[in-house]
Amino acid sequence: MRKNFLYLVILLFSPFIVLSQQPKKLNASEIYESIKKLNFLGSVLYVAAHPDDENTRLISYLSNETKAQTAYLSLTRGDGGQNLIGPEIRELLGVIRTQELLAARKIDGGQQFFTRANDFGYSKNPEETLAIWNKNEVLSDVVLAIRKFKPDIIINRFDHRSPRSTHGHHTSSAMLSVEAFDCSNDKSVFPEQLKQTGLWQPQRQFFNTSWWFYGSQEKFDKADKTNLLSIDTGVYFPSKGLSNSEIAALSRSSHKSQGFGSTGSRGEAVEYLELIKGDLPKDKSNIFYGIDTSWHRVKGGDAIGQVLSKVETDFDFTNPSASIPSLITAYKLIQNLDDNHWKPIKSEEIKTIIAACAGLYLEAVSDTDHATNNSRVAVAIEMINRSHVNIIFTGLKLTDGTKSEDYKPIPLSNNKNQTFNETIIISKNQEPTTPYWLTKKGTLGMYKVTDKNLIGLPETPITYKAQFQLNIENTPIEFTRPIVYKTNDPVKGEVYKPFVIIPEASAKIPENVIIFNTDKGKEIPVIIKAGRDQVEGFVSMAHPRDWNVYPDKQIISIAHKDEEQTIVFTIIPPIDQSEGLITPMVHIADSIYTKELIEINYDHIPFQMVLLPSESKVVKLNIQKRGQNIAYIEGAGDVVPESLRQIGYNVATIAPKDIDEETLNKFDAVVMGIRAYNSVEDLKYKQPILFDFVKKGGNMIVQYNTNSKLQVDDLAPFDLKLSRDRVTDENAEVHFLNPEHPVLNYPNKITEKDFEGWTQERGLYFPNEWSADFTPILSMNDKDETPKEGSLLVAKYGKGYFIYTGLSFFREFPAGVAGAYRLFTNMLSIGKGDIKLEAKLND
Ligand SMILES: [Zn+2]
């Protein structure tokens, strides 16, 4: 059990879990800073809800100046946000944001943990959040993080006492952190965790406050600060040539999917910490005041502290290898410690320092970045010592464990490269590499993780590793390196990729949602990708019972690894409205593969392979429509054009500069993309032309904009004021204010059923004031709130219709929500009758 526990601790803290694009090679200044960190035994856990909530300035300060073990526990992976750099949303966005947090921590020196909570979208208050998350499971994960990481100090980003003042996830993160502080040391709480780790009582808990939480700088200046610590985090690091705020800005700029590029600053930068639990430090600039953070805190640690403090004072920046004999002495003393928390942490740190002092480079590079079960992979080994220290290579262990031959000892003499080749065999039972939290179907609020040892980890631990056994100054020390793949890119140079295991075959249907608006079948391509050479078998298609698929099965034969074969199935919908899932099943020998392999490839994070169930939603809609040609003007990005094409509209995307009378005349309706008036400055010159188009008989649909940073004064031809009103409960009851209104009746009769099965929310930023020219159509509200009537406003303007809607069509369309399509079709069709565009006739 003990061995298992140690393994877990190493898993949590091993730098190798972070798949770096390039291995870190410490220079003399960095080695020196690492030695100082080796001599600090204290830790801080920062707690918040999302990637980007964390205060990188404070994390960098604590890690680089205080030298504390500093970790950020983000309750979620930020799956619910929007992606500014690519098409990935939901789970895949969570994978990107996980890696962005890891990239940020590589810069600011922190570590990264998570809970199983899923970022399900905006939540107004903690009661709702904790009802959708499984409160007990999330609390359990926070307690587990505390028991494993053993922080002396916990810092909450948010205030646990002010529900409804911010996102419900935020307040919940602070509430759970406060509750966990009180129960992590109680053995009756989550007792099953004690098989993995021990109890722990943190000493102090703070709330990382600022003027923002007081409403204004003025109010904050006047506030009572007796319980507040203030820390100037604006320190300058000569060894890095950077201020702490500059490092923090680099770290924050890792959040590229959120567009959080940040510019560094220099000079004083005060952070305020309000004491929530524990005793107030006498020195109000030192959160660790009164806490022993020296080697003395570990039984038998004094001797190590003495050796290492001399290493720190004697460090020779021109010859770091001179420190190695003393470091080896300290390493041996650490191995003798009877301690299972600091021992593995400090062993890893000192090994990294010893290797860096010796200029020791160890690498295991596979000849491919991916392989399947039962395959053989060549691994090139490189070892070099760049010092006069006596180092002998005595053996190598590779993860497959099949090594039988013994190695002859090889002396690693100064600056002489040693290389040789090995082979690993991928076992036939090896699971494919994929983010561990996505392997099982979870709930709206929680990821499902069956292996308890993985809970909290930022990513799936690397399976294939090389363990180098060395004798350094006659002391055996083992160094572990992940097996990695590297290649030379003509533009980027040396590019590292993780080595991963993939299935023999994967299948992909290009469209996630396929809408059928007639009884005719559609030909649906399925792309099969081979994970190895000579993949032969057949593919069938699982489908809902009332749908038909032809043919039953199709033979596939793919000669080469990574090659694709496209086959086409005909999917035939039933007569009635219906929906369900289709899943390609790839049969190869006795195995059936039903997953899609998704690659996530960006320069700022390591390459990611993600396996998700390959499935597409098929929807048979009974839908009538009027009007045919739609102009779409892009905003912040949505899939409205593709969605409307699926139901048979001709949709053309018009650039703002091309909006003129002649162009618009070709269209029956104009649809504005989400947040178009927030993100497209040029639109301020185009409003008169667009309104004129409506006047002449065109329809104009404006989707949601936020009420800050609007580029135009006149959002509509009539008065309209946006508010922050939103309805986040996707099942909130919808009342028809004007049941006879054409938009609810023509050409499709809209009923309550059309508001079933919505996803994430009803809508956001509804107007709360509008001119009498608008007719409000729907009323809805979240629990305990007043009815909101601004979600869909329709106004006749001249011969056409202007419609403003905060309903979240941009979320419902990609989810294939039938009612959303039917309602939107009515919005496009209103006033169109059976005759052709009135605008054209009246021109
Ligand atoms: Zn947040």
C-alpha cells in the first residue's frame, strides 16, 4: 500500500506528466534558483473555478520569489466557454484549456490540478451550481487535492460569502474550499481516500481580495484592513531579467483560446489577502510567517538542510558541476528519510538539479508518434554527460518490461555522446491514449472517472517511459524520461510530440448533426482511418429503429497506417418527426471500433489525440419554409449558415464591406451572427442600408449582442435597450405572450414541444426596454426571478420585419434541436406569403 502511495505522489508531482514540447534544459541561473527552491519546504494551494480565474501574478510570486510549492486547483477545465482560436468546443475545448493551464504553469512555476466538475455553462448562483455539479463529489475532490498536496496555505480567488455577485461556479469554488479546509483533517470525512493518502490540516486560508470586490477603489481605500495582508508582488528577478508581473503576463498569455494575451508591467504590484481561517501572521507581508518552511520540518531533515545551504552559498555559476558531490550527499540523506510527502518531491527536485549541474542529457525517442497494440516501436536512446563528474550508465528499463539482455556498463565521459537503439512492444491489452476524464459518459455537471488514482491529475499519465540507471559519483540514481517523438519541421525546427497509442481503426462522420427536412434519404460519408498497415474488415452503421440505412455493411481494406478510406451509407428518415444517433461500427477480426480520433494541433500546447464516441445526431424535421436566399453577416462565430443550409436554404456569407443595396436585393432575409455589433466595427456605417433592406420587404434577424462595447448606437430601426437578463435554465418554462402571432403559427405551428430538449440555456442579454413597435412573443425566467419578455421581439418596419432575439440559436442548431430550427424558419418566413420577395417587386 505504501509503495502505491509513493507512486501516486510521484505521479502528482513528477515533471514528466507535463508533456513538454521541448525538454527543459536549465541554465546556471535556473539551477541556482532550483537549489533555493530545494531548500524551501512549504506549499500554497490556489483555488478557483475556471482556467483564467487564477491570479498568475500571485502564483508566480509564490513560486519564484517565495519558492513555495504552488498549485492551482481549477475546479473545472473551462469546457463551457467559447474558443477564439479554432472550432473545438465543449470537451475538446476543455482539453485545450487544460493544456493552456499547464503551459501557463510551466511559465510561472506552478503545478496544476482539477476536480471532476464540468463547466456546464453560466450559472447565476452557487445553489444552482452545486445542484448540477455533484456537490459531494466535487467537495471530495477538493479534500483529496488538499490531502495529497498538503498545502500550508490555501488562497481562494473568490469570496465564499457573496453568492449572486459573480458566476455561481466562482462562489461555489470558494464555498467548497472553506468547507474542505475544515474537514480535510477529519478521518470520518471521505474515509476511503485514506487508502490513497493521509489526513491534512492546512494552517491558514485567505481570500485574494481586491478593490473590485469592494465595488470601487474609493470604497476599498476606506475599508478596514486589519485582517488584510498586503504583498508587493512586483519584484524584479535579475536571474531572469524579468519582473514578476512580466512573468505573470507571459503565463496569462497562454490562455490563447480565450484571447487573454497580456502585456507585462514593471514596478510595485500589491496583492491583498484577507484572512478567512487560521491565525493572522504578525508579519503582514508574509503568508508563511510562523510556519516552519526549512528542512527542519522533516524528521532527520536538519543534516540535509546543512549540506544544501552550503551548496546554495558555494554555488559556482561558471561551474555548476562543482556542487555535485555535496548534492549527492544530500540525495543519499533524502533517500534515508522516513517521510512520504517531502521525500518524493525533494528526490525529484534534487535529481533534476544533479542532472542539470552535470549537463546530463538523457532522451528516448520513438520512430513514430503513434502506434497500435501488438506493434513494435523502435526507440533511439541518447545519453551525454557534459562535465568531469564520474557517471556510469548501468542499465535501461523500458515500460514494456520485456528487456532481457543485460547492459554492459558504459562510462559517460565528458561531452561524448552515447547512442543506441532499442525496441518496445506495445502490449495487446494497452488502452489507447486519451484524456482520462473523457473515456466514460458523465453527466451535465460531472465527469466520470472510474480509476480513483487519476482524480485530480491534469492529464493522463504517460504510459511508455525509459528508466536510465546511472551511477553518479558511485551512487546509483535512476532517471525517468518519457518516450517522445521528435521531428524536424522546415519552418519551426525541432518539434516534439507525445508518443501515443491509438486504436487499429477509427471512424468519423464529418457532420455532427444531420437534418432531414424531406422523406428523401441522404448519402452520408464515413471516413475510416487505419492505425496500422493492412487494416481489413467491414463497417456497419448503428441507427435508430425507425430509420433505415443502406447497405447493411461495407468492406474496407486499407494498406497503410494513417491512410483513410471513405465509404458512403444512405440514411433514410421515417415519415414522422424523429431524432436519434447513428454510429459507424468498424469490425476488424474480433474487435469492433466505434470511436473517432480527434487531433488537436496548436503551437502553444502539446499535440493532443482525443478519442470520442463517433456518432452523429440525425433529425427528421417536418418543416415548412418561405423565402430561399439568406445573407449571413459574420459576428463572433456561430454555425448558423451551415445549419440553415442543412434545411435547404441558400446561405451566402456577406463581408461587411460588401453590404450595399444591390447585394442585399438578392436576398429574402439577412441574419446577423452572434455579437456582430460587438465585434465588427464596420457595421456602424451599414445600419441604414440594412434597415432600408427591411423597409423594402426584407427580413432582418439580429442574434444576441452584449450590452457593453456596442459598435453602433442604433441596434434596431426602433428603440431597443439591451440588458444583462438571461435565462440559464435550458428547461425553463416558455409562455406564449401572443399565441396568435404569425411567428408562432406560420408556416410552422410552434408549440411547447418545440422548447423541449434545448441545451445549456434559453438565451442571454435580452433587451429589457423596447419601443411599442416591437411585439414581445415569449416569456420565460429562471427560478425565483421575474418573467423576462425580451427573448424574441418582432417589429414590422416598412414592408419587412425586423427581429431581435437573444435566444441561443447558436447553441441549439449544432445540437440539432428541432424546435429551434422550426422557430427560426418562421422568423425567416414571416411576411413572405407564397409570393416571391416583395422587396424585388417594389424595387
Ligand atoms: Zn471564471
